[in-house]
Amino acid sequence: MVTKQPEKHLKHLVRTINSFLFFIKYFYMKLSTTSLKTFFLSLLLVSASAVLFAQKLDKAKDLLGKQKYMEAKTEIDNFLSDEKNKNNSEAWY
């Protein structure tokens, strides 16, 4: 009986280590997937905001091309009213 006791403990230890490793792998995969989702969501939001700001200036340029100066001035003023856009050289030009 003495010889079977260490085998029993060893098997239990191996099972415990395997289950611990399984949980580590599971949470690592969850973390990686969540981080990847967060990264792509952030990238999507940044891209969408860049497109929206570019469209405002494009609309003003189109209005200038159609010689609708008052409407173009309104679009440019709205664009420059935002603090982030006050230093935009393209809008000032």
C-alpha cells in the first residue's frame, strides 16, 4: 500500500496542474480576443471620425465650387468653431 500512495498523489497533482493550465490558456485567449476587439473598435471609431471631419471640409469646397459663398462660409465657420479644428490650415485656406 505504501507504493500506491505516491502514485495517487502524483496523479492528483498532474490533474490539478493540467486544470490550472487549462484555465490559464482559457483566460489568455479571452484576454487576447477582448484586446483585439477593443483595438479594432478603437480603430473603427478613429477612422469614422476622420471621415466625418473630412466630409465637412469637402462639403464646403463643393459649395465654393458652385459659387455658394454664404453657405460655404457657414460650413467653414461651423468647422472652425470646434477647438480641435482651429489650427487646421486647410480650413483657413
